[in-house]
Amino acid sequence: MIIEVLLNLIKGLLNIVFGWINLPSLPTEITDSIEGFLFLIFSNLQLLGFFIPPFVIFTAVPLLIIAVNFERVYKLTMWILRKIPFFNMN
């Protein structure tokens, strides 16, 4: 009951903040394609979980994304560190 009230409150606040944005709906072909893709992923997740534990998947995927984009992550980190005057980095 309390959770339902909190969720309704959050929904109302989001509606107040973002209610003025009027986005058109997507064509049915696109929504059907997205729903089909998500269905394939989540229906086969149990099969993947049979070979690899879900904990490994949820840990390895973010690490894989960081490893593939290491140069961008490094540049972003250094940009943030340069903005902090305490470190005095040039």
C-alpha cells in the first residue's frame, strides 16, 4: 500500500515536470521489432544462465564495455580530474 502511494506520487511528479513534452508515437513496425528483439533476449536468458551464472553476466558486461571504450573512458576521467583545481593537473 505504501509502495503504491509512493509510486503514484513519483508518477504525478514526473507528469508535472515532463507533462508538457508531447512526443508522437512510434510506428507499429518499430515497436513490434523492438518487442520481438526484447522477447528473444529475455526468453533465451535462461538458456544463457544455464552455461554462465547471471552474476558473471551482470559483472562482465559493464567491464567489457569499459574495456572496448578504454580510450574514451580515460579521456573523460582525465577531463574531470583536470577540472578539479585541488589536483593541479595540466
